[in-house]
Amino acid sequence: MLAKVLSGALLGIDAYPVEVEVDIAQGLPQFATVGLPEGAVKESKDRVKSAIKNSGYEFPTRRITINLAPADIRKEGTAFDLPMAIGLLTATGLVPAERAGRFLFMGELSLDGGIKPVRGVLPVAAAARRWDLDGLILPVANAEEGALVDGVPVYPAKTLGEVVDFLTGNRVLEVCRVDIATMIGNAVQDDVDFAEVRGQGHVKRALEVAAAGGHNILMTGPPGSGKTMLARRISTILPAQTFEEALEITKIHSILGLLPEGQALVAKRVFRSPHHTISDAGLIGGGSHPRPGEVSLAHNGVLFLDEMPEFKKNILEMLRQPLEDGQVCISRAAQSLTYPASFMLVAAMNPCPCGYQGDTQHSCTCTPAMIQRYRTRLSGPLLDRIDLQVEVPRVPHSDLADTRPAEASVVIRGRVEQAREIQQARFSRLRIHCNARMGPKQLQAFCRADTAGQELLKQVTDRLGLSARTYTRLLKVARTIADLAGSEDIEVNHLAEAIQYRSLDRQTTLVG
């Protein structure tokens, strides 16, 4: 007796169909699983056997072979429990084969026959639209996640018995429906706001420019100046996510099993802040079985690196590719995977090892050699990829004692969204959404400076010795400043402001 049912598995952030073939033959009782199953898949035989018995069905005491095709790709996770059980019951004749073959099954089985949630439902549901199915049968906890995808019905089930009754026509399972607008509208409100930040007007302006154009930014200042406080509030001024962007980041969180209970969609832009002891696989992604890292978890959001020089230098250098390309390519002997990683980098650092260089309240105890070694932890190519470099001085008492309300995040976000709307109209026929992602062709078309601006750029480039990459990023920042001002042309004052946001370049020149 042979039966076939369909399931799905993950390869990177995409999914592919897995055909669960079940053969029950004469011979001594045996349960074998083939098709490159890893540990959790091999252990499923015990869960499946107990779930079938405890659900009131007879488990066949014969030679059972289950093949997970294609057999040349490693299978992992517990999502194959339910399709294996349905395949066994189909092979015994309890479930109609033609009915079972029209659905895709995913779910982990408990010993009593209950169906538990699994990882990676959203990518599988997105791929299932192309597989000519009547629907997906998923755990109740994963139903809303799968229902985010139009084109394929999702039937939530609590137990193995409910699935069997549905397939035999003895029960009706209601199709899961979601209100996407409500999901986005009910996103958890920010518990931080720029109105809570006293002083630091020029830093707020730099963060506004960064948010408006999707630019990377580095803040340098002494301890206690508010760098971390400012960074944690930048996500509150970013434009709201589109549904397509929310789906992209939700897929990554689904793969890693990071979706909070009861939350099917990551509606807000994410803010990730890894510790400086993170490994290269943890930041970039990878491992023996490659998985997305923090740069992918921050996709379409913010990646904050506090005390950036404390990160291992080799890890920081790995940021070059995702900062430039917006994606990460991980190659292994068996496969090569690409993960999205289009994030906004926000970094913070002290000006020196003790943190008090240039501070009016504390004296610096660092020697020039110590300061030089500290700053060389950030290489020139990495700094070139950071569009804005801004100094964050200590907040004076007059600003701390000021009781007047500061500008709220919602006001700043309004200006940012207006600038982004200008950029969306400009790039409507292109596959980019902000100024930071412009290529050479777009720079030539949209970032031409006037005569005075060209003369200023020539003087600054010669004096600071800017690289070609830094030169282009100056133009991108100036373009964003012009968009914030509602100007079609890049004027000399826009370029002058952009040049002010290269503090480390100026310091390097002075030291030289």
C-alpha cells in the first residue's frame, strides 16, 4: 500500500514542495524514514505512532518506509509529523487518497494527537500558490500567518482527529481569514519618543536626514551624551512599512521561529541591537546549516551597533557586502543561499578608549597612539560606507533643565514621509525606494550640483582626500537634504550641510 501527501520545506528564505511517500509492506514491524532527515525528523516516528494510537486509530504493525522527496536535500524540523501521520492513515485506507493529495500539511504532533505550531509557515504558504492545491492544513497557532498570503485557503486544525474527519467529509473546517489593515493598525505603539530627548538639535537633524534617505549614520561622543537614547528612537521617525515590506521581514522571523505568540505579522520596522560579543554567523548568518543573521533580521529596519569599535574587526568588515548590496550571500560546499539585508546602519562609539577626548568636563587620559589604535578598528572602506558621521557632545545643564516640550517623533516622521514620497515618485520605474540605494546612473540623473556646488565639492575633495565612494555618498546625502527642503535642485547650502556630516574625515585630515 502506497500513499503520497504534500508538505513543504525551507531553502534559505524560500520554500520548495516535499512529497511524503508512505509505503506499508509485509514484513517485520519497522519504521524507517529516508530522504536525508535530520534528528528531529527521525524522531517523528515515535510522535506519529503515539499520536495515531491516542487519536483512536490503528497503527499498522508492518514494515513502514517513509521517503521525503526530493531525497538529496536535507530535511529538518518537526513540520513533517502531520503529513507523515496523514500519509500512514491514507496508506491504510482510512483517508481517501484523492482527497489527501489536494492539500498541503504542516504541523508538529503531540503524543495525544494535538497539533503544535512550527517554523517557516509563511514562506511555504507563499510558494504554495504555484502548486495547484485546494488548501493548506496548518496548526491553529500558524493559521493567521499562512492566511496572510492570498490565493490559497488555510484550514486551521487543533488535532489529528479533526484533520482526518475533514478529509473523510465528517467535519467542516472553517477557512482562516485575516484583516491585514487591522493587523497593521494594531501594531504595538512605540514606547519611546524624540520628545524625551533634551538638546542635541543638530544630532536630531542628522538622524532626520538619515531616516529620510535611508542613510547609514555613526554617532561619536563621550559616555552619557545620549547616543544610545537617540539611536533607539530613530525607528519612530521612519516611514510606516508597506504590506510587502512587512511580509519580507515576517518571512525571516518565521523561519527562525521568532514570531511572538499571537502575532502573525511584523507590522513595525524592526530595531535590532546585537551585543558586541556576537559571532560572525550570528551577525551575518551562516552556520553548518545556514540561517539568517542579525543583518537579515534588521531587513527594512534598523541595525544598531553600540560601541562599534568593540566588535571584532573581522565581523565589522563582513558588513561591507550587505551595506553595499542590500543582501548577504552565504556559500557552503552543498549549497549557496542569499538572504535579504537591506537595513539602515546606526552605530555609536566613543571618541577614544576612555571616552572623554574633547569633553569639557573630564580630562582625557589616552595617548595619541591609543586613540589611533582605537579608531583604526574601523577601517577606511567601512567608514566610506557610512553616509553621516556626527559628533554628539555632552548635554549642557541649560538643555537638561529646559521644561519646554521638544519636537515629537510624529512631527519629524511627517517630514521624513514627505521626503520619501518625493523619492518614490522619482524612482517609480526603478527597483529602489530611497536615495541611499541610488546607483551611478541615478546619481548622474538626479544629483547634479550647480556651479557653486561643484566648486565646493572640488575644494573639499582635494582638502580631505575623499574617496570616490565618499564623494558619491555626499551627493546622496545632499539629495536627501534637498528633498527635505522641497527643492528640485541640489544647492550649495545642501552640499555644505552634507559635508558637515563627515566629522571623522575632518578629524583625520587635522591629525595628518
